[in-house]
Amino acid sequence: MLRDKKSNGYSKPPLFWGLSKAGAIALTVGATVMGFTNPPRDEYVNYASNKLATEIRQSFCKESKVPDFLSNLTEDLIKSCEKLIKSQRITIKELMDNATRRQNLILFSFYTTEFRGNRYQTLGAVGNFLTFPPEEINKN
């Protein structure tokens, strides 16, 4: 005798059930990867100090338009400026470390650095940093 599928105990789960299990597994794996690759504070301090050193170098250690007879002097000043920045790497790192707050949200970190009247906010996730445009700090 032939029986109906319902009566023989066989029932196929709906497609949604299989997709939701796959989605849950993918979310778990993604969250685990993000948790393990959340960059620590030291990496952010290195990142921020490198950005600051680059900005200083671009602002102050650049060639200016001077007469030809002073060009050697300008080159020497530029080299001296770059050496000064390199020699102050530890000081720049300490400055960035002292000016930064970290919010560790396990999957990612949110860094806020207040420096020279500006607030810099950076998102650290998956071993990378994304810095948002600075906003001016209003001190009333």
C-alpha cells in the first residue's frame, strides 16, 4: 500500500531553515575573524604617529621658491627637518598615545584622538584603520 509523505514520517525542512543555518555559521565565522583581527592600541599609536609625522613633513619640510644661489641651503634645511622628525619618533608616539582614547568593542575598536584643537576619530577593524575627517573642538 502506498502512503502519503506526511504519514510515513518524512518531511523536508523548508529552504529558509537551511539558509538561516548557513547565515548563522557565516556570521559566527565573520565575528570570530573580526575579533581576532581587531587591531590593538599599539598598532593604532604607530598608525597615528606615522600620519602625524607625514603631515609635519609635508607642512614644514618642503622646498620653497628661493633664488638659485640659496638652493643648497634649502636642501640642507629640508634634510635637517626630516632628520629632526625621525629623531622625534618616540616623542610623537607618546604624544599620540596620551591624546587617544580607545573604545574596544570586541569586533572593532573606535579611537578618538584630540590634538591641536581637532578631534580625529578612527575605526580599527580587520587589521586596518579608517580615519574620518577631523572635527574642530569647540571649547566654550
